[in-house]
Amino acid sequence: LWVGHGSRAAEEKQYFDSHLGPFYRIEQLLLATKPQSGHMKPPTIVTEENIKLLFEIQEKVDGIRANYTGSLVSLTDICMKPLGEACATQSILQYFKMDPKNFDDFGGVDHAEYCFQHYTSDENCMSAFKGPLEPSTALGGFSGNNYSEASAFVITYPVNNAVDKESNETKMAVAWEKAFIQLVENELLPMVESKNLTLSYSSESSIEEELKRESSADAITILISYLVMFAYISLALGDTPRFNSFYISSKVLLGLSGVILVMLSVIASVGFFSAIGVKSTLIIMEVIPFLVLAVGVDNMCILVHAVKRQQVELPLEGRISNALAEVGPSITLASLSEVLAFAVGSFIPMPACRVFSMFAALAILLDFLLQVTAFVALIVFDFLRAEDQRVDCFPCIRTSGSLADTDQGNDQRRYGLLTRYMKEVHAPILSVWWVKLLVISVFAALSLASIALCTRIQPGLEQKIVLPRDSYLQGYFNNVSEYLRIGPPLYFVVKNYNYSSESGQTNQLCSINHCDSNSLLNEISKASLVPTSSYIAKPAASWLDDFLVWVSPEAFGCCRKFTNQTYCPPDDQPPCCSSSDGSCTVNGFCKDCTTCFRHSDLQNDRPTTKQFKEKLPWFLAALPSADCAKGGRGAYTNSVELTGFEDGVIPASSFRTYHTPLNKQADFVDSMRAAREFSSRVSNSLKIEVFPYSVFYMFFEQYLDIWKTALISLAIATGAVFVVCLVITCSIWSSGIIALVLVMILVDLLGVMAVLNIQLNAVSVVNLVMSVGISVEFCVHITHAFLVSSGDRDQRTKESLATMGASVFSGITITKLVGVIVLCFSRSEIFVVYYFQMYLALVLLGFLHGLIFLPVILSMFGPPSRRVLVERKDDNKFCASPSL
């Protein structure tokens, strides 16, 4: 949806997943205290009562048994276990080995507060999974390093992930996640609220599940919107309702037939692209029908109104022929402009916009072809039905009496009101010179103000807007921004690290003694000193530094070997220490251990190529313990790819750090840009390929060039409309005026986005591209009517407003307005913001520009008339006929 297969983010994610393993799934609980009356700051959560409550919560989570294909799935079946059998749960309970019995034995709250400062050095503070637990990952709502003031517990359950989303491993995790959410809602929430605390929660599959729920919930709103538009078109196509003739003059069956044609064009477009393997998206299924229905309804109204404007004395075929001659060119012009505008959008790199443009272009083309063929035939059938006094919707029933003349006269009066307003009120007002100057001044000022406001539009798409208003994730995202004091993990991935002694790349990467001052890890450490600009929170955890220390002779308890040259573990691990012994004692077997190397064995305190190759697998398999905390198992198991490393090159390795807390969409975008700029600079300096990776990059890469994508898309779409208008009208003058009005509508729409704080993202870019197509409707018909009318510019403006102004207002503006207004009742914020607000602004701007600004421009700078006189052979008279 967001990035294409060839994009940098997609390629880097695929490289990371395939070489180092996919990022783990995250299940999370946020338990927080409430501010007390009279106090702005909430009290600390690090109390005995709250920690014991946390043990109760953990017991219930451990007791979850999810059903997957008949087998029961527990947390221990799916959790990440870096060092043995214990889950790597990130919780303050790890300071008590996840055992409630240890709470009092270890010293209760005092022990926890002690571990906040000594979590890496004291054995009693080590977690159940035998690794240190950083308090910043398990606490929230504190300042600096004052962990005891924390007002929130952050409990994170890392769960194993798989590259294949259809694998049993993934499906087991999803089944457990659903049971986890159900447990929280049914049991944990009441338990926590009874203690006057708050609880927010999320699982890896939560967003996807909530989006599914949103889609089904908003389906009703969308359906109502379509029904309202259908009801309006049935009324708009028919004559003024009269008690004794409404069942004849109404056009419900014709309107329904037109809507069915629109739906057929959408279904055909979706079917065609599905057949050739192009996948649909949620945006397409929500927007395309609305777009095509809006465009299709316009053409239906214009065609029917054009037929009604013809002289009743003419035969029906003559009226149809004259109506098509009158409005056919402008309908063709508008439709082809929209088709080409969307077709060129299919070259946009962003998949959401590209696929939308492809589906929309074909749907509108098919709709146009059905409108000028099948719908014209349906108009003929409907007029024959009305003339034959047959009841609408039940054409087999025929009534008696002659109502045609009455209805026709009534119809003339009804359309005369709007037409007379346009011709006798609207057009004369716009023909006054000072009104013209005022209109041009106001619209020019509006465009200039909008250009100035455009700089305020921020890229991004707030997750809270995408979700339903009543989603539990709304509170979760609010609390994440409020409490978390650490950002997402950030990995710097090094490709093809040559560890041979000759390459010198080891010193270009490491950060211990004798490493280059501008090495990768030293540069990361420097960047972490300026987190406001680098968005790097701390120095990176380095497997390379720890490995070099592990093999050094000074770490005599780490890299050791038996006399047979096999690996010898530290003295506090088997077989040197038997688990059955009450205390670890060195047996005779392990007395044969010696350190791997002496200083004389190394080259400048670095292992040789052969030594590196032999000892790296030992290091990655070594368990950390009190005698040697530098063992790489668990901490660096997935940090190094050993496939093919025997050739002297490690294909992929990573160094993990963290981003600073990212609370706003702009923070995510800026942090990604900063990390990429940092990696690019280091890569160029060291001549080593390095790239940054974080799990959110996939979704935010679009925003790095979103303005470029949007402007190119709009420029191409507008240019396509200009070319179509130029080819069909052969008038660069009128084509230029249409393009100018389109640009002004787009600029003003961007200004409205800035005022309403609507962000720039795939959804809004799709809407902007769509607005080009819809805006054409407001301009083309009046411009074409002006082009083929006779007289001076003011007279031609008045005539074009009289003939097409009513159709533009009733058939285009009102049609879209009634459909858009329904969207404001949507349950999800994304529909209210991106569909209701943007569509409403587009309709109003299109109406104002099409019926006020465009007539003024045409009356002052319009192209010359193309009306020609055609001799009528049937009565030797001359009549005016539009010709292009």
C-alpha cells in the first residue's frame, strides 16, 4: 500500500528479514497511575501494592491458552527466548526473576529501586532470561534517570515472528493475541480500574483487526451515502412532483439503471485488474465507487436535462440527436480528461496512488462508454414510457388520461426558475465591471493565501485518525506518547564486513582501544550526544566490541579452550559447574582449560583472519554469566549472519541502538531522514555499505518525498487535462483557461488542508489527484457552452450560464454535496477528515470557481466563438448548431 517492491525501504526490510531474521512481534500493556486531585503530576507506580498487582496480571497472562487447530497455545510456546526456556518479557518483574515468591525474599520495592541503578552489574538484578533489563524499557512517565518517580509500568512481550505471514508460527501468534486482547478486556481492565489505575493495551495484530472492524462499520455509512445520491438523482432526473402525475414523471427506474451502469463499470475495472494480478486496496474499494458515481451522475443529469431542453415538437430521436450534439462534446472532453489524468497517475511510485489511478482510469472510461451508449438507450425507453403513460418502476401498468402537456409545461417552469436565475440575476451581476474586478481580486488573494499556507501542511497519517473513534488503541497511542521514554529499536546494518587482517575494516567499525576515531560505532556514540538532531538515544550495542574483548587475554574467564582445542565454558557454567552441586566448584575436568590466546598470538591486539573465523561461532554460542558477561548468545544471536562467513566476509551484521521517543508523525519522518543521512555519510567516509533499519521505516518512507510525489502527480494530471482539451477543442486559449481554474482549485484545496490540519499522505494525495478529475466537471461544460455560443463575451457568458449553469449546479454540485454530507456521520475519523472535509471543500471550491470565477474570466478573456451556421435542408432555414 505504502511503498513499492523496488523501493529502498522494501529492499532493506527484505534484506534484514532474510539475513538477520524478521523483527519480533510486540504485545504490550501500559499500567499507569492517575493524577490525584490538586496535583498535576501523577504519583509513582513503583509501590508494593502495584508490583503485587503486576504479578497477578502476569499470572493471568501466563495462563492464556489460545485454541489453534485443536491445540492450545501459551505465551511460552511463541515468546522470544534468547537464552534458554525463559521468555524475554520486558517487565519490572524480571528483577524478581518473574517469581512472586522472590518479592519479599529479595527485598521488595527497595530491591527494585536498587536494580534500577545496578541492572548490569549485580547478579541478583539479572532477569529470568539471564540478561540485563534496562529500566527505561519497563518504566514510563519519569524524567531523566529518576526511575523511582515513574508513573507507568510498561510490560512488553516480544513474540517470535516469521517472514511468511501464512506460516503456522504466525497463525499461532495471532490466535494467542486474540485471546490476550479478550483477557485484557474481560478480566484485566476491571481488576486494574478497581485499584484506581489505568490500563492500555495492544497486540501486533491489533491495528489490522481494528481496521477490519472499521471497514465493516463504515460500510453502512458509505452505503447510505450512495443511497442518498441515488435518491437525489431519481428526483433530479424527474420532473417536479405533482400528486396526479408523479408516478409518470418520476425517473426512479432510469436513475437506478444509471447507478447500475456505474456499478458495472467499477466491477469491470476491479475484475480486469484482478484478472491480471493487480491487488485492490481499502482506499480503492472506498473511493472508486464514490468517484465514478459522482462523475456518472453528472453525465446522467446533463444528458437528461439536455433532452428536456429540446423542442417537444421534434421526434424523440431528433431530441436525443440534438441533445448529444449539444452536450456530447463536453461530456467526452470531461471524461477523457479524467481518464488521462488518472492514467498518467499510474506511473506514480507510491502503490496506493498508482493502483488507485489505474482502477479509476478504467472505471471512468467504461462508465463514459456505458453513459453514451446504454444510458442514452435507457433515456429513449424512459421517455417512451412516460409518453405512453406507463408507471415508473412498473412500466407494464398503463394509466389513462393525457398528462404529457401538463408535465411538460410544469417541467419548463421548473427549469425556467434556475435558468432564469442564471440568465437574469447571476450573469448580469457578474457582468458588472467592478464585480468582475472584485471577483478576480478575491480569488487571486485566496490563491496567494493558500500558497502561503501550503508550507504548514505536515506529512504523515496519525494512527489515531485511521482507527475507529471507539477503538481501545486510541487510548493506547495516547499513553505511548505520554509515558514511553525510549523510542523504537534502530539497527545499523553492515553489508559484507571483511574481517580479514588485511582489510582493516574491523577498526573502522569497533569502538574500543585501537579503533579508528571515526569508526561506525564511535560515530553512533557521538550522534547519541546530540539526540535532538540525530534522534539516536544511546550508543549502539556492539557484538564486535564484545567479541574483541571476549577473545582478549585480559578476559581470562571468557575465551577458553580445552587441551583438545574445543571450547571451554566459564567456571560457573557446565561442565565446569554441575547444576546438581549446591555451589559451583571447579572439577578436575575443567582444570585443563587455558585462555584462547596470548598477546603474542594476536596482531595489534586483534585476532587474525583464522582466529576470527574459528572463535566467532564460539562467541555467539557462549552463554553470558557472572564469570564472563560478554558471551554473545541471546544478545547477539540474530546480529550476525554466519552463512558463508568462512570466506572472510560476513554478509550481514547489525548494531542495535534506539531512537529517541517519537511522539509526532514529523518525528518519525525526521528520525528516518536523519538515520539515512547519518548512514550515507558514514558509508562514504568508511567505504563500507551501511544502512539503517527500524520497523516503522516501511510505513514512513513515503513521507520523505511525499511533496515531490504529490506535485508531480498533480502537474501530470493537470497537464493531461490540458492536452486532452487542446486536442478536442483545438483551442489553446480555452484549454489554458480550464488548466488555470484547475490549478487555482488545487491550490485553494491545499490551503484548506493547511487550515484544517489535514496531513499529506497517500490518502490525501489520492484525493488531490481525484480532485483534478472532479474539478474538470465544473469547468468544461460551461467553457464548451461559451465556446459554441454567439455574440460578445458578456452575451456568450450569459448564454452558457443559462444553458449549462443550471446543470452544473443541480447535476454536479448538489449531487456531490448530498453524498458528501452523509460521510460526516462516519464512525472513523479518517472518513470525516479525508473524505467528508476534503470532498466538501472540493465541491464548494469547484462550485465557486466554476460558477463565479470562470464566467468572469470568460467574459473578460474568453476565446472567440466557434459557432457556425448550418443550413437545414428540411425547411431551408438556418439554425445555430454547435460544432467542434
